[in-house]
Amino acid sequence: MTKDPASASSASSAPEPAAPARRAPAGAAVLREDVTEAIRGAVLEELAAVGFSRMSIEGIARRAGVGKTAVYRRWKSKLHLVLDLVGAFAADGLPVPATGSLYGDVRALLEVMSHVLRHPVASAVIPDLLVEAARNPEIADAVRGALLEGQRRLAAGIVGEAVARGELAEGVDPDRALDLAIGPLYWRQVVVRDSVPGAYLDELARSVVAGLRAA
């Protein structure tokens, strides 16, 4: 039986039915900031209560009043969660001091790092992480990246500017600047847990400058 041409033409020109709207995947949902902050607070409480080695995602979720899924949507492991907290207090986002002198730049760096080490996150979390890093190479690499890269960038900037001004000779190792500056500061504030007055930072800055010039 022959089809009516007009009917065929009408059928061919008829608009195709619209495709059903695609639903956004569940993982694409915007993460609530209040939940994120609750989890971060729970991590600090859990670390203070049981330490890194015994800390669990279950315990963190329970303290935050959320499900484990809420934690895993934001961080893939407890290590990444803790490193995120530590990284927030590291030197990664800080500008290189620009006081116009080597002493001034070193003194400014010491002031900033002393403030960082006084923060509860740093004083409670970093020593525990360093213990774990001694046992686990993966943790050691992650901690090194979170804690050292920003500080190395600052030290390299300070040394580079000092060389450009003629205050230091070419070839001074920025890591030596970190050893001289941050080593004593960490020992006094984190290990000994002694106070660090401004006069101590002044003296330490002078010692660091002298050490770098003698290198």
C-alpha cells in the first residue's frame, strides 16, 4: 500500500521529541562549607584525643555529626585531611619578606614562623606527623611537601634578594638559611615548648645573618 506523500512529508518534518534532561551526578553537588568546617574541627578534637595513628574517619565523622561519605567527598584519606589542615598554616601562600635588608627579611620570616608554630594546629599536629613520617615513607613525602616547599620558596627569595643587593655571596644555599633559622625556633617552641620573646628573635636573626655571611 502506497503511503500518502503529504503524510510522509509531514512526518519527516515533525520535530523530534526533546531528549530527557540529564541529571547532574551526585558527586557534582556543591559541598557545604559549614559541613567542611565541622569536619576540620572534628579532626583537631580527634587528634588531641587519640593522636594520628589511632585517628579514624569513623571517629572524625562521629564528632562532626556527619556520615563517612561526607568526609570522603572532601578528602580521600585521613592523611590528606590532616595535611590539608597543616598546609593552611604552612608558609606556602606567604609573600617573600621585602624589608630591604637581609637582617630585616630574616627577622620577618622568624616572626611569621614563630606565629605559625604557636598555633594549636601546628603545635599539636606537626610533632605527631613527624613521628608517623619516620615510620612511613608515604607520610614522610606528604609531610615534606606540605611543610617544606613553602618555606623553601621563602628562603630562596630572601637569599636571592640578599645576593642581588650584595649582602651575600653567590651560591649560598637557601636550605642552610632554613636550618639556621627554623631549626632553633622549632626546637624552642615545639620541642622545649618555651616562650619566644621578641629579643630572642632579634638575636636569632643576627645569628642567622652571620652564619649565612660566613658560609
